[in-house]
Amino acid sequence: MKFSALLDLFTGGDKFTALRTPPGSLIWAEEFDAPLAWGARWVGDRTSAFRYCDHNPDDNKLDWLDPRCVTVSDGVATFTATPDGRTLENGRPAWRTGLLTTEYSDEDFRVRTGDLVETRVRLPSGTGAWPALWTWSDGGNEVDTFEYHPDNPHLLELSNHVNCAATCFTDEGAIAPGRWVTIGTRYGARCVEWFVNGERVFADDTGVGHDWSAYLILNLSLSAGEHHPAPCGPDPITFEVGHLRVYR
């Protein structure tokens, strides 16, 4: 295990809170302590979850993907969204933003049934921000470790789209714009579990099945205004990530 991973397990600072549940063996990790391995580990210019691969106006999103919108410094990845100047097929203005996926990468890493994924994120404050960690493959297989919208400042959306289960987790002490929080998901065959700052907060009792697998997606989307407010001005919107780990 890398030193930075050990540090996270034994330190209690802002960026260094890990799950307290026994996670299994660390089998894959991105600590954001080196330049992103584009192509080898990560792809940022397309995903099969988007209708047009690099943008997706059908899903109430303003996103137009650009790998340059994800930068790494001092062990933190920063996703930055700015107005793009182009117009989407639905007539709405596009925003250039960042996405990381293991799909199409040389490594071709997938999570699978029984794995636990954990991320440490700093929640954004900009109106229209829609960060998420989720999975996708073969036109579905989606499990959302979290989705967040600053207009619901103390709420995380936790969803299993494989076998239809979801909840809204609210905690004013842990969830807020600008706050660091550790969020995890264990993809059980019969029950998916979600963890926030090491505590189990939801178990769906539906699971993903024994043969499930999917690619990871970590991104900053922008809401188009249908369910949550769209960006209210041209100022950049940012979202930060301290680590992403998978235990098996």
C-alpha cells in the first residue's frame, strides 16, 4: 500500500478520513498524487453513458467534456466547469467540464459484485453543480455512490438503478457546500450499502446480482434547470476529489 493510502487510514484531517468499516484488500486506487494517466487509466473525452459520447443534452445536462477541465495538484483533483460557447441540440448553452472514466482505457478497470468503492470529495457551492460518482456499462449497470446539488445543501442522493432502490441522505453536520466528506458503496449481490464518513447510512436489500460489473465514472455535471437550477452566471464552478479507492 502506498504511503498516502496508509496516511489516510490513520489520520483524521480534512482530506484524510477513510471508512471505518472493514473494507477488504485495496486492489485499485487513484490518490491524485501524480499526473493523470490519460489513456492508460483514465479517459476524459467520452463515455457511452452520454448520447453523443462527449455531451448529453437528453439527461438535463449542460456538459461538454474536455479532459483539460480536470487538473491535479498537491494530492487533489480539481474539476472546473466554465461556459463553452457552443449550443447543445436542445438549444441550451453548453458548459465545458470534466469527467474521469475507466471505460475505453487501456487498463479497462471494472468494479464488480462484492467490491467497495470509496471517495473523498469536497462538495461544490456553485449553482448548477452536479457532481457524482457512479458506474456504467452495456447501456446501464448504474449505481450512484452519490449525486449532489448545492440547492439541497445538506442532502446526498444514493441510488441503485440496477434493481431500483434509492434514498436521500440528509446530515447538516456532514454534508454542506465546501465540506470534505468520505462516501463509499459496497456493491453486494443482494444488498448495496452506502457509507458516509465511515457510517453505514443506507442498505437497499435489492443488490446488483452475482454477475454485475461496470466502469467507474467520476464527474462534475451541470444541471440544465429542469430539476435543479442551472448555473446563474459565467463564473467557474469547481469540485475537488482527494482519492478514489476500490477494495475487494
